[in-house]
Amino acid sequence: MWTRSFSLYFGARTVSLLGDAMMPVASALAIGEYYGIAGVGYVLALWTASAVLVMLFGGVVADRIGARRLMIGADAVRVLTQGTIAVAFVGGAPPYALLLVMAVLSGMAAGVFEPGVYGMVPLVSDDPQRANATLKIAEAVTQLTGPALAGVLITLTGPVVVYAVDAATFLVSGVCLLLVRVAVPTPEPSDVLSDLRRGWEEFRARTWMWSVILVWVFWGVLVIGPSVPLASQVIGSDYGWVMAALGLGTVLGGLVAIRLRPRRPLAAGAVALVGYVPAPLTVALGAPLPALMAGHLLGGCAMAFWSVMWSTSVQTQVAPDVLNRVNAYQVAGSVAGMAVGQAVAGPVTTVVEPRAFMGMSALVTAGIVAALLLVGPIRRLGREPLRAAEDPLPATACATT
């Protein structure tokens, strides 16, 4: 698996994930010092909204020019935005309007970068499942180290250095991607609306795919989206230890996914999601710290295994010439549900006590597992690409770049 192309892509993705993991903490501490919680919230919300708005078009462009080229461009934009913010902090409080503009540009870059993440894996590895599992482990490690690194740098050196380091991570990512050589599609002439329509048709034609995303919207709204703000409020000062256990579980889940190759990947991933039930359940029950950590360790393992099974299924069941567009639709659907869940977390606490809501999240998780397994195309989807009516259109010619 560790070919030159995959090694370079692994390096690019890991360093980029580290930069992504640093950003929320850097923004909260650096921007919050001058503009308060509301100021931080507006910057992060604008970043997320910008990413979602351009994600579908990012998939279209990636299928036209190749995901690698678009990802390099996105990294270049983020080097500029994070570097500009670093310079702006040199004189003290940067203009808030500048922070908002940089949030929009950085969010748009992240939005066009994301569809290519899935699309690049089959191009740099002949074993997508092992590659996805390995990348999932790297993601878990960066989610643990990125916030801690940002916090330490802010404390010891201030916002200038932390934003400069953040910019450097995207520079390294871009250079690594520049050195990768992969095949890119040579699409037939078409317009943007036709490309978007083709992506939607490919997405809609796969019952197993849109069924998962439909179920996942409920998961995002009722489980994952509200989990961080609500669980952190209930757990309090021990929340960092609980998140560390979740990250360790994610690493373990990735290791399991490297070795275990089920004949029905989505069915196996759905069954594994039962392991996530203890995460919100232990919070709802007010369990002691060891039980909370054990529950989240199991939850992280379950989520990582499902994520690898899902990513691998998408990459092996969709033709390369439309993969980035289809990815854009499924990622946008997943993120939309999570964003709604994050938005309603605050207002819902005025109606439902946080621990009661977390108990409901545990029940919803069990319902999500049942819903996934009740859908025949999800339950029956195998490892081999479909050759029936749900097959995509034939791939076009490819050129090497």
C-alpha cells in the first residue's frame, strides 16, 4: 500500500487534517480574546456556511480538472488566508471585517477541497479499505494533537505563531499533493448545470447511498451535531479525557478496519454502530469518568469502522469520472444534518435537560442501526462493484498528470 503516491497523499492529508483541527481552537482563543464568544461564533458559522455552499461545485470542478489540482489550489488559498490573519494579529486586534472575509475564503477552499478527499484514495491506492482505515487513524491522531498544539502555541507564543503554523500545514499539504502523479479524467464538453445534474442522477440511482444519507441526516441532527456542546456541558472539566478516549477508540477502529474485510461492508458497519450507543448513554446516566471513557472508547471504535466501510463502498461502487460529484452530494447531506444539530443544541436546552437529550440520542442511535439494516440495498451491498441497474455510466478516458 505504501507506494510513493499513497505516501505523499497520506502526508498531505495528515498535515492538512492537523491544520483543520487547529483552526477551531485557534479561532476560539485568539479571536475570542478581542471579540468574545459571539465574534468567534460568527466567524466559524460563516466558515461552515461557505464550505457547504461551494461543495457541490467543487465536486464538478474536481471531475473536470482532477481532484489533485483542485486540492492544491484550495491549499494555496488557505495558506494565503491563514497567513494574512497571522500578519493581521501582529499589531494586536485585527479588523473584524478582515476575519470575516478570510473565513469566507478559507471556508470556500475547504468546501472545494473536501469532495476530492474521497476521490483521490482509489487513485493512489489499489486497496481502498486499508488506505481509508490508515487515513482514519491519522485523522484521529490529528484530532487529538491539533487542538492541544493550538492551545499550547496560543499560550506560549500568541496568535501570530499559531496562525503561521496553521498556514504552514496547508503549504506542506500542497507541496505533497504537487508531487503526486495520478490519472485524471478527460471529460466530455458540458456545462456546470449538466454536470451537477449528472452527479445528482448518479447519486439518486444508488438506493443504498441516498438511503444512508437520509438516515444520516437524523443522526446528525439528533446525535452527532448536539453531542459536543451538550456532552461538554454535562461532563464539565473531565471532557478532555473523554474526548481522548474517543480518539483512542477511533485509532482502534481504524486498526480493526485494516484487518477485517466483511463480505457485506455496509451491513457490518451498521452492526458495528451499536457500539456507539454507550457514548451518549453513559453521559445521560451521569456515569463516573472511567465508565464515560470506556463508553466513548467503544463509540470511537464503532464510528471509525463504519466510516471506513462507508468510504470504501462509495469509492468502489462509483465510476471515477463522477466520483467527486457524487461525493459532494453525500458529504453535503451529511454535513447539513450535523450543522442543524449544532445550531439547535443551545435552544433545545431551554426545553429538554441535556442529560435527557443525550438519553434520547442513545435511543436514536439504536434506531439508526435498525433503519440501516432494514433497507435491503444497504444490507445486501457487497464488496464487488455493482453490475446491475444501479451501475454508473462508463468512465471516460483518463490522462496522467
